[in-house]
Amino acid sequence: MSVPIRVEHVTKAFGQVKAVDDVSFETGPGELFFLLGPSGCGKTTLLRAVAGFAEIDAGEIYIGERRLTNVPPHKRRAAMVFQNYALWPHMTVLENVTFGLELRGLGRRERKAQGTRALEIVRLAELAARKPNQLSGGQQQRVALARALAIEPECLLLDEPLSNLDAQLRLEMRSEIRRIHDETRLTILYVTHDQKEALSLAERIALMREGRIEQIGAPRELYHNPGSLFAAGFLGEANFLSGLLLAAEGGLVQVETSLGLVKARPAAAPLAVGQRCVVFVRPETLELWPRKVIRPQNGLEAEVEEVSFLGELDQLVARAVVSGRPAPNAAAGGRAGEAVELKALAPAGRLAAWKHGDRVWVSFAPEAAGVFAAEEVAEAQQ
């Protein structure tokens, strides 16, 4: 049976540092819920607190309706899968999977039955007699998942489970984790710093920064409607232009940037005319036009620096110019004389015709760009 995980005002400090600072959230029953953020943001500490391996200083944690304060890890009905898999090298796959069942006092026949069922879920039943050193990295990860499933938990806690795998295996294991979740409908609380992993798998994401939750939402919502510049910059790539808000009309704002006047939509809190602000634009929303055509809406004059083939995508980097000269960097922390780099992404072949030195217009639709208050820039870069 799937149950929700509820975290209420949890705080955990190490000395003077608050690793988790008054965090609250609730998963749905059977939800694949991600804690995402940079290293040191508190996501693993929070996961360990849910598992019972980290004692909290304040707040409450519930699995279903059970309040878990002072409940030891082995009585929480939660199974944790660690980064390093923690498999016993001298045991067979089946013995590793049933180890937790033996500690719980189950008989040999029952242990084998539950362990075999768990291996069938991860599609490794035929390798039950092998030792861990006879398995690939992906297979070892699935053994760790099977061991967690064997105890029939109410929820799974995954701590960076794919971080030790190469790129191809990570892709394969994403599909496996999605399949296992869809089959078992267990509540899964999943920690990662990998944005693509979270965006491709999660039903909802809690984005963390410096011990706090920055924003919670579905992957598409966080990507297309970030609530802060930190969220915009952490979840995928973005181009940033600072400027001054000149007017607001019809749900859009006009911003005077160092590269010219652009229109965009307010991304978060309302902005006032005359306020310093920052425009962010995703690379995949940029369009390129020959310089000889009439300037398109939100057109920025630029010069192509390089075009890179990334397999399924082309990436183009252009240097924005003003009056034929490189523009001062509009991003926070930039120094006068630096060029403004604009990155564009498109399906392979779409950008291949452009070459170094081409003079172009780089444009975007107003609805594709968001505007934040400039005060957020320094925080977003931390």
C-alpha cells in the first residue's frame, strides 16, 4: 500500500550551519517526488532524516499517519537505496536481497519467496546465484533496488542512485526506475543534483537551496515558469540580460537592456516601472535571422562565435553587439568590455548553416522570456 510522506517544519543543524532550515512538503501516495539542488543544499540530510539515519532538531516527519519521531530506521517501513549500493561481495545476489529479511526474522522459505519476487520486479531473477562482482554497474544498482523492495516497504528513499553509472547506463536505469515505480506504485522520495534526471522522471520536484525549498512543482512548471532566477538558472540553461523596466501593458513588460529594447512577461512578483530587472530566455526558444532582414521582434544584433554538434542537438554561441562593437556584459558580476554570450539550441541540422563571423539577429517571442527583479541576480549565482 502506498502512503504519503509528510515533512513539517524540519530543521537540522551541524554546529552553526543549518543543513535543513524549516522545510515542509508532502508527497502524494505513490508519487515519484524529487529533492533537487546543488551540492550542500541539504537534500541528502533531509532524506536521511526521513529514513531515520539523521536525528532532526525540530519539526515532524510522517510516513502515512505514523509520526516517526524517535522511531528507529528499521521500524519506519521505509527502504533506502544508497549511492554506493552497499552490496556484500561474499554473498550471492539472492542472499544480498534477502539479508534484511533475515534480520527481521523471516524463515528461509519466506525469505526466498520475497527475494525472488523482488528480483523478478527488477528483472534479475536469472542472476540470483551470481556474486556482485559478476554484475555490471546497472545490474548492481538493480540488486540494491531489489533488496529495498524485498522488505515490502511503504516508501522508497533513493539517494543519488545513478551517480556511479556511466551516461548510457544512467539513461537505461532511468527507464527501469520509471517502470518499477509504475508497476509497484510505491511512494518514492528521490534525491539528485542532476537536472535532466529530475526533469525526465519526477512527477513533482522540490528545488532546494541552502537548506530551504526554493520552489515545488511539476517539472514542466518549474522549467517554463521558474519562481526565481536561481530556479531559472539551475533547471536547464538560460540567457540573462539585465536592464531597466520601462513600461507594463497587456501582461507584458518593456525592458531597456544594454542590447536594446525587448518585451517579455513578468516571471514572478510584480515589477515597478523604473525598477532594475533581469530578462531570462531559454536557448531553445531563440531564433536566428540573417542580419540583412528587417529586425524581428526582440531582435538582438549579434555575431556567430561557434556552432557545436551535440548529437541530437546543435548549439550556437553568438556574441551580442551594440553599434557594431561588443556590448558590456549584461549579467551580474560582468565587467565592462566583456561580450554578452547568447546560446541557442535546436534539433541537429537546424543551426548547421551558420558559421563563425556571420552577422545575425537573435530573437525570441515575448511570451518565451521572463523578467525578475535585479536584486535576485547575486543570490542566483551563489
